[in-house]
Amino acid sequence: MACEMIGQFEFKGGKCYFSMMGLERREGYEIDNGVIYLGSNELTNSEIGLKIIDKNTIEYFDWIFKKSSETIR
């Protein structure tokens, strides 16, 4: 799932891979009540919540991320 402003989220092997403020991140996650919670990190010191819109769409703040079948290398 990608957004031009902050990059993309990739979920694999029980982890979420993403880039935030130019830093590559890998966080564990859990899904609770329609929200994907990414683990705490030293930048935010709190969990990040990604709202599940449907099986192909999540929202983070006002940014919408759509599932893509493309592989970016």
C-alpha cells in the first residue's frame, strides 16, 4: 500500500515495513476493532493506528493507502 507523501506500507511475515521521515522502519502490528496498530518507536513513543476502510484500503490521518499488486524494487 502506497501514498506519494510518505511512501508505502508493506505487510509480510507478521511485520509492517514502511518509511517515515526518511527512516526505514519495521514494526510488529496487531489488528483491533478495525484499526491496525503498529508498535511503539523512538520517534513517536506511542502506537500508530491505521484505520481499515476495506480489504484494499487503509487511512492514516487524511492519507488514503490503496493496495497495489505492483512490486516496487
